[in-house]
Amino acid sequence: MDFLKYSKIYLIIGAIAVLASLFCIFHFGLKLGIDFEGGSSLSIGYKTERPDVLKIKEALSQIEGLQGVEVQPVGQSEVIIKINKKDISNETYNNIIAELKKTGEIEESSAGIETISPLIGKELKEKTIIVVLVSLLAMLIYIALAFKNVSRPVTSFQYGFSSTLMLFHDLIIPLGVLAVLGYYAGAQLTIPVVTALLTIVGYCINNTVVVFDRIRENILKNKAMSYEEIVNKSLNETFARCVNTSLTVLFTLGALYYFFSNEESLKYFTLTAGIGVFVGIFSSVFLASPLLVYWLGLRKKKV
């Protein structure tokens, strides 16, 4: 299979997807959860088995002025209700309890409300940005060092820069989808979603490294072949492995999404991770290595 035949088309598709995602992020914005924005957290225990999460959310939707509600199940009989509202009045609190009583018999003595400070949310935002940037920088340094002995005809820095660029591609697209879902369906950027993004960083770089490592092996074994031929040969040798391993992860995430779609935290964790893994297949196979070949072609033209 000639992977490089339509490499320019693949690169254009990747660029369009990134630009569209950036547009969605800046146009719609990312809806931050109370982990980042601050709000209130209400813990409720049921005397019997906890009712369905959708039933609880439907009951709470009847309360006027109660926006940004997230219901997180805990164990068999408890729920944590997170609200994007820092000050819950006694009237609102009583309305919440009244509506929850309609869903089942609750332990009123277990009900407790806590306020999450926006200062904590600000600190989380700053640390999250630092973690993502440090992860991307660490990947760049790792790839550059791993390929320092392979300098024909592409430098180790270009390998590292290409892989980091692909990680940016793999992170921006899920965030763009999340921005659209946040605008139309109320999806929020929460700690589980950030965890999914970091999972994407670790998983997608693995596929890219597998391809790059095979290129390194073939460069040493096939010194008479051109770089384009080596890249195409390496992609053919690793394609099935990259797709099969990614599909196993997607099947698992699909099962999680299907069986736990009522749980808000798991729902958007699996959705974000699934989108990231899917676009990661595309970037690892059709973008990362062809990008190196494209850069090499530009360099040859200048010479």
C-alpha cells in the first residue's frame, strides 16, 4: 500500500480538522465544570437502592434557576450533586431535598452541602495547563533523544517536533468536539476529561513511536533505499499493529460509554478518550511520518 501517494490530502484534512476545532473552541468556548469554576457540592444518601441517575437529574431540572447540575453516583445508595452555583439559599436547598424525596426515600441526616472555592478552581486550571505543556515538552525531548543517532536524512529534532505536533492535533480535536457539546448539550471540562486528555497523550505517542522506531530500524538495514521508500515500507509493516491495538481500546471505551452513559463523569471521559484514540490512528499513520517526508521534500527544493 502506498501511504505517501495522497499524503498532501491527509495533511490538508488534518490541518482543516485542527482549524475547525480551534474555531469551535474560541467561538463556543469550553464550559468549565465546578472543579475549575467553583460551585456547590451536595451529598445525599438513599435508605434503599439509589434510583437511576437520569431520574434524579430530571427531578432536579424542575427546580427553577438551578443550572449546571452534575449527578455523580457513589456506591449503591449515594449520590454527589454538583451545582455551578456558589451560594445555595435555604429555599433552593429545601426544593432540592423535596424533589429528591420524589425519587426515593433519602437519609436527610446524611445530606450535607459544601462550597467549592473558585480559588481552588483557578489553581486547578493553572496546574492542568502546566501538566499538559510539561507532558508535550517531555515527549519532544524523549523523541529527540531516542532518535539522536538517526540523522539520515531527517534530524532527531524533526522526529520530536513531528510527534509533538501530532499530539497537539490529537488533543485539539477532542477539545473542539467538547466545545460544541458544551454549547449544545452542556458538556463540561472536568477533571475526568483532563484525565482522558492525558491518557490520549500517553497512548497516541505510543503509536507514533512504534512507526518512528520501525523507520529507524529500516534506515539502518536498508541504506540503499530512499527515505520515502523506507517510510512507506515502515508504515506497511506497522499499520495493522497500530490499527488493531487502537481498536481494542476503542471497543473497551465503547462498552464503557454504552453501559455507563448515565454517569456524567464516565460519559465524557470515554467520549473524549475515544475521539482522541480515533484521531490518533489517523495522525500516527497518515500524518506524522508523511510530514517528515514533506519537510524533506521542501528542503531538497530549496537546495
